[in-house]
Amino acid sequence: MSTALEDAEKTCDEVLSLLDGISTRTLPLKVKEDMRKRVGSVRSLLSTSKKKMMMRTKMGKQLAQQGDINLKELERVVDELSKESRAKLVEELFNKALEQLTKVEADVDKIVMYWKNYEAVLT
């Protein structure tokens, strides 16, 4: 198993937990649910990727580490967001969180593309 992917899964769980703790006064329910859905999708893809043999290769490990780095940054931003109540800062942190989530999704897309291409070559 890939340690970076396991770490990334745990970080996703932490982000989901932090999102649960954000009040609807800080972040509207619909927005919160959308972020939860996107992070849940990332977690699901990471879980599937973790089972792929090619994720043990050097390139697979590098992709997983990059994803984990961006997930940890997302966790940091969401943690700040969960502690903030001033409207202007909430909006700024929310936009930062969305930007970071987009980076994470791009990382996960690269991971999935990597192992799918690898599987296509082998079959």
C-alpha cells in the first residue's frame, strides 16, 4: 500500500470532520454539502487508487505525495474557516478552500489517469 495515499485518505476524513463542525451561519448548508460531496469523491478515488499495484511505482508515489501535500493545505484552510466568524474573512477563506479543493481534484485526476493508462498498457 502507498503510505501517501493512506495519509491522503486520513486527511480527507479530517477535512470532512472539519466541514461538519462549521456552522450554517458561517457557511450555508448547500455550499457545505457541495464541498462534502467533492471531498467525499476525492476520498473514494484515493481509496480505489490505493488498491492499484502501479501506485507503488516511483511515479505513483510522487503523484500521491503531491496530492497529500495539497490535501493538507486544504485541511489547514478549512480549519481556519471553521474558526472564523467575520464575514469578509470567511468569504476569503472559503474562496481559498475552493481553489485548494480544485487543486486536489486535479491531483487526484492525475493519479487516476496514471493508473488507468498503466492498466490499459498491460491489457
